[in-house]
Amino acid sequence: MIEMIELVIDLLLAFCVVLTAAIVYTKDLLLAIVLAGAEGVLVATVFYLLLAPDIALVQVAAGVGISTAFFIVGLRKIGRREE
Amino acid sequence: MVIATTGQLPYILVAIMASICIYAVLFKSNLFKKMLAIFLLTDAVNLLFIIQGYRLGNAIPPIIPPGMDPSEFASIAVDPLAHYFVVTAVVIGLAEVATLTALIIYTYRHYGTIETKKIKELRG
Amino acid sequence: MNGWRGSIFGVLFVVLMSSILIYAFLGYPELGFVRPLGEFYLFNTYNFENQDWWSASPNAVTGLLWDYRGYDTLYETMVFYVGIAAVAMFFEGHAKLKKTGGMTVIVRATARLVFVFTLTSAFAITIFSIKTPGGGFQGGSIMAIAYIAIIVALSKGFLPEMNIDLETAHIAKIVGLALITGLTIVPVIYSLASGSVAYAMQNQPKAWAPFGYPTFLGLTSLSGGLIIPIQLGEMVHVGMGFTIMFLLLTMREKED
Amino acid sequence: MSPLLIQAPILAMLLTLLGSFLCVLFGMFMGRRAVELLSGVLTAATILLSSLALINVYLLEGPYVYYMGGWPPPVGIPYVIDRFSAPLSLAVSVIFFATMVYSVRYLEKDRDVKWYYSLRFLMQTGMYGLLFTGDMFHIFIMLELMGLSAILLVPFRKEVKASVEAGIKYGIYDILAISIYYLSTAMIFGMFGSMTIAEISAKLGGYVSPFSGGMFADPSALPVIVALIVWSFAIGAAIVPQHFWLPDAHSMAPSSISAILSGLLVQVNIAVLARILFDGFAAGSHPGGAVGLQLLVILGVASSLVGAAFMLVQSDIKRLIAYSTITNLGLITIGLGVGTSLGVSAAYLHIINHAFVKASLFMIAGVFIHATGSREIGALRGISKALPGTSLLYTLGTLAAIGFPPLSMFWSKLLLLLSVLSAGGVYPYLVLPMVVSIVFESIAQIRLLAIIYSGEKRAVNCHPSLPVILSIGIMISIIVVTGLMPNMLFEFGRLAAEDLLNVSGYADLVLKSLNYAAP
């Protein structure tokens, strides 16, 4: 018997896998960063659903907010496209 | 022959995610892409930890509500140890990102590119 | 490797690697199994009857962070310090911040208000981390966001008005670290001075190691021994660290 | 036991921790002399404290466990100070002190040294932690601390193009290695429900812990975990398929850092791997752990051959020494992979001897490069007439490196060959590749010596100053003196191997030496 939460988590994780593949596949680094941010949000959602509020907080503050800012600051100094 | 059950589906998805990241670090040529992949690899392992610390049913976060008996709390809350590992690893992941970003920016300044195929000063 | 050959190789690699990992996971318990060590922490973290084993923190994760596995977290903080050092080492050595004038009074006042508000919430998240989700790192990140928002929304020149400078930020960061390290060393010094058994990073007294930071009477629900001061130190360290990183990374841009 | 003896190794660690940020504070307000003085005093203090720990472990009380925060093992982090970790920690202290004295003059032309000393301190802290710790997750954090500081120190001279390239290359692969290790810790957590190394081996033998229970997953998955761990440490220690970052990183770093990277960092990786495989996965008795040993032997043979072959074609003195490191690491992994008591003690001795030899070679190479202004081997022609003292030291170091009889590395190489010969199965055939690699290495090193002693006297830019010569002299004299006392060396190796291979003894020491009332 599958519980509802399991189904939701499996769906979210599958979406994470797709996003990871897209990040690896795309040639546009800015798009990759945006997708990585989206994946960070998904991961934070999974953390929240799995009853880890501490980590959801860390993930939103650090894993999504500050790291994305970092990536963008870095990207502004290097080329945007991958060859 | 053992066949995975639906309860093991999260493990399988995380395993695929980690494999994609390892592939990208090893074989993609863009340094920035490699860094993103390392960051996502940490995320995948974090998910693995949290999945292993979860409890089904009417579980609660690992914060004891006022007045609850410790033994009751221990039987319904989720695993704090897994949460601890993830908090630590997220911070460490940020430190990795900071280090690699600084290095990548400097590489770009020196070489004008961040494609490993084109940076060939050293023979390795 | 490019084109379709690269893609096929990639798919093959991923399939191979993930099947190896999945093979390992087949014997693992299904979702929803809590291991006994986790239950041990849950049972003991705020258990008045068993004070030899408690961390006096209702939030078990906070108890793990700075008591049960505090020595781990100390070095996690140092790893973060290395991350700051990376940016500081590569991008340091440039002009000091200049004050920018010309902002209207209303903008300044609003910015100050928002800033104070964010900082307060950072402090709250840090101090109440014993009872609610949160902690030094989370509080520090929010504190950094307060500063970064000023950098992004107004300008870097606004920071000196908040009495923050690169040098001050470095000093504040080091003070935070010194607080954490000092509280780690105190039991060691105590042990050397008194000859009794005490271990580095020890927080609560135990039957086999009698040293303990005083837990404040009457405030038992808030007391976690050294957890709160350490969390404050970590908050300052993390918040200042992020501020330094962003200042340095954006400062260089205009000179290039 | 006196508290000072118990606290000594931890105090050394905390002193380096204090030094790391006090350096920055001093550098901001008092200038570089204050930073150098502080680091000198603190590193000297760590030598004293590590010697105290060594004396305590060998002569007074024997191995003991330090309980971080006062918590017994599966709950908290144990630090195991035994006869395997204590001598290595003393080696770490001594080499860090010598390179500290060396860097005062070596880095005189570099502008800002506060981050240099700060990161060096953190690297030292990480090494102590890795050697002592008995907890899988703590190893992850310490690897990260040691690795990230090393990654930043490689491109310390950031204006040099190639050093930044070496840094990013090393950075990407080392951090990948640590992330893979992190993946394996998650799998260990799922399988054993605990991160304590001693509990892993005990649970494989059927032990049920009062804190963390038994095992929670089928041990048939163990080879995958072991393979992941060996893979991650093979990247970190530059075993052959992943060795390509090492020659770049070790040759482009400042020489004082190359000495540490080549002499200590990779060896510490190997030592931790040995600790995990033997004491954690019970590699001697459990089939899951034995997979790791077989992998080590295969990779070690490849490593020693490839490293030695590449040594023959190098034209850059630091790259030559770096490839020699790969060769010797291959020999060490063969010794560990054989897994007998003799093999492990030989590998252990080789780790210590190689640390001193390789560190001193890199330090002298730094002097040569400063003097000639070039890294090419050809530029060294005639240097022996210009710098006779330094050349003599270099000759002693090289003779030790190729295993010339009375010097220290001769004994460990001899023991390695003997251990392979005395092991059963196909292992005796391994002597052939080992001898081939040793011969190749000797040819390359002797060719370099011949160049140094040939030719007319050449002009040099500068002569090495007294502290530089003194620091190198300390290292070379340690090599000579330990080489003259082989019995003492063998005794150290035997006891270290005894502590490492006695799995049940290790588990008892960690899990049962604290008296507490069960919760």
C-alpha cells in the first residue's frame, strides 16, 4: 500500500532527476543556474515534506538563495555559453 | 533475484541523480558545469540521508513539543541524526562553491575561457 | 566528445553507474524506517530523568549540532572559513568603500528599518533555535541577506553608514570564531588546571566527566548550556563571511 | 593518567585552530613578522605536544580513546590515539615546523602571507583530525578542511597562469573525490545506522550495539560501498587512473607547500584509507572488505609502473619529484593491499620515511629554482660547484629516495619486497613490477644527480639563507639518523601494524574502554 506522501515524494524526486539531466544537457549556463535554483526549491520542498524544517530553512537560505547569487555573480565575470 | 519494491523507489531516483552528476563532473568540459554538478551531487546525497531518516505515519519533526513524554516522542519523530549530517553538508557545499567560483573566475582571467579542452598549459 | 556519440556514452555511463548503486540499495529497508541511534537521540535530548545523556535542547538537531557531535560542527565552521578565505585571498587588496551621498532621507530611513527588521529576525532564529527550527547558520544567512540586499538594492557605499566595513567585518567574523573556539577550549583548560576529567566541546555534566557549563536555573526550557552563545558566534561568523564574500566579488567588477 | 598527557594531541589540534584565525588578525594589524612569529611558536608547540602524545602511547599508558564532548562512541566522536596514529601525527608536526621555518625566507618576495599561514594551519588541523578520528562522517569534514586549504594553497601565487590551472584541476577532482566519499557515508549510515568505524567492523562480526542496534541492510552491498571509498581515496591519493592532477598541482605550488602536499597530504589519505579498510570493513577477515585490498594491489602495481615510467621523460625537476611520489604511493598501496602484518608495517614505515624524504627533496628543489631562476633540469648543470652544501643535502635526500643502504627508505623498500615475497598466492610475482619501478626511479634520480655534479661552476641568483638550510638540515638529519637505527624503525612499524590489524582489539578499545551506566 503506497501512502500519498510517498507518491508525492517520488514525483518530486523524478522531477529532480529530469532537472539534473537538463542542467547537464543545456549549453546555456544562465539557464543551467536558473534550473539549479529550481531544483534547490524542489529539494527544499522534499525536505519540508519529510519533516525536516531545520534543513528546509538551510536549503532555502543557502542552497537556493546565496548559492544562486554566487553562481550569477560568478557567471557575470565569465562567458555565458558553453562550447 | 531481488526486485525493488515501491518503498525503494526514492533510493533508485537518487541513485540516478547522483550518477548523472558524477558523469557531468568527469566528462563535461566546462568548468562551471562541473562545479554545478558537484553542487547537485551534494544535494542528491542530502536527499538520500533525509529519505533514510524519514518515518511513515503521523510523524513529527525532531523537536519535542512541550509536555510530551520522551519515549512517545522517540516513537513518532523522524531521525535527527540524518538531519544533522545534511545541515553540515549544505554548509560545506557552500564553501566548495565559494572556493571553486573564485578559482574559476581567476582561470577565466588568465586564459579567457573555462573550457578544459582549451586550457592546455600543463600536460597532466 | 560531442554529438550523438557523446550522448550515447553519457547514457551508457549513467545507466551503468546507477545500476551499480541501485544494486547496493536493493537490500536497504524501505522508506520510513528510523534507526535506533536516531531514536536514542530523540529519547535523550530533552529527558529530565536521564540527565547524564541529555543535551538540554528540545530541538534534537540543535542538540546534535553543538553537543552530541559538536566537534564536527566546529570544523564545519572552519570549512566555511576556508570558503571565505578563498574569496578574500583572490579578490582582496582593493580600494576601501567610499560613502555615497545623495540618497534621500526617506530611502535611508526605509533601508534602516528593513535592515533592523531582518537583523532582528536573524537573531530570533539563532537564539530560539533550541526550541524551534533554526540555528546559527540559518540566522547568519539571513543576516547576510540583510547586508546583501543593501548592496544590491542601494549601493555598497551605503554599508559604511551601517557602520560596517571590510575590516570591521573581518574582525567581527574573527570574534565570532574566537567565541566558538574559546568555548571549545575552556573544558580542556579546566581539566589541565584542576586535574579532573573534562573533554573538549563538553557541554553538560556527566557522571564520568563532571565538568559542565552552568545551566541557568528557572529557565530550563531555554537552557542548552553553551549552545546559545556558540550559535551567536556562528551567526556572526556566517553573516559577516557572506557579506565579505559578496562585497569582494562585486567590488572588483567596476575596476575591470 | 595526567590530564596533560590525555589532552596533548587535542590541544595541538586546537592550537593550530586558534592559529588559523589569529594569523589573519595579526596580519591585519601587526604585519608579517608577527604572523611568522605566531606560526613559529604555535607549530613548535605542536611538536612538543605530539611528542608528549607519542611518549604517552609508547612508554606510559598505551593507546587510549578521547571522547569528544564526553560522549561514548556511537553517540559522539571518538579520537583514537594509538600506535598507528601517534607517530604519524609527530611526523606531521615536524614537517609543518620545518616548512614553516623554510617559508619565512622562501616567501619573502610575496606580498600577503597571512592567508598562507592561516590555511597552512587549517591543513595541519585537518591532518591531525584525519589521523586520530574514529568516525566516518568526521573524516568527511576533515577531508574537506584539508582538501580545500590545499586547493587554495596550490595557486597561492595567483599571478602565475599555470598555478591557477593546476589549482582548478586539483580542486575539481579532489572535491569530486570528497563528494563520492560523502555518498558512501550515506550508504554506510543506511546499512549500519552508525558512523563509528569500530562499530562497523563489530557489526559485521554480529555485534549488536546498545545504542545503534545491528545491521539494517544486506551486507551483499558492501563491495559497492568499499569500491566507492577506494575510488574516492584513490583520487585523493593520486593512485594511477586518477593521478593526472598530482604532477601539475605538486609542481606548480610554492615549494614549501609542495613539500607538504607530496610528503604528507597524499600519505594521510592512504593512512585513513588503511584505517577504514582494516579497522572498519575488517578487510583481513570479511569478504566485503577484502575487495578493497584486491583493488589496492591492482591499482598499486599500475601506479608504481606508470609513475616510474613517466619519471624517465621529465625535464622539470619538480615534476620529476612529483612522479616519484606516484611511484612510491604505488609501492605503499601494494604493501597495504597484501594485508599481512609485514606488508602493513612496511607500508607504514614507507609512509613515514617517504614523508621526510619527499618533503626535503621539494624544499631543496625550491632552493635550486630560486638560485637558477629556472625549473628545467638542464639549468642545474654545475650547481654543485656554486651551492656545494645544498647539493650535498640533495644528494643525501636522493640517495635515500632510491633506497641506498644505510638511509631510511632502504629499510622500508626492503621490507616491502620481503612482505610481497613472503605472502602466499600470486603475490610473490609482484616483486617483478616493483623491482622494475624501483630501478626506473633510480635511473631517473641518478641522471638528475649526474647533471647536478657535471659541468662548470655556474652563476646563481641567490644563496640560501641560514633558516632555509637549517630546516632542510633538520629533515635530512632525521632521514640519516632513522636510517642508522633500523631496529627502532622495525619496532615502530610492527607495533603500528599490530594496532591496525587487531580489529577486535580496536573495537574493544573504542567501544568498551569508557565506564558509564547504560542509559
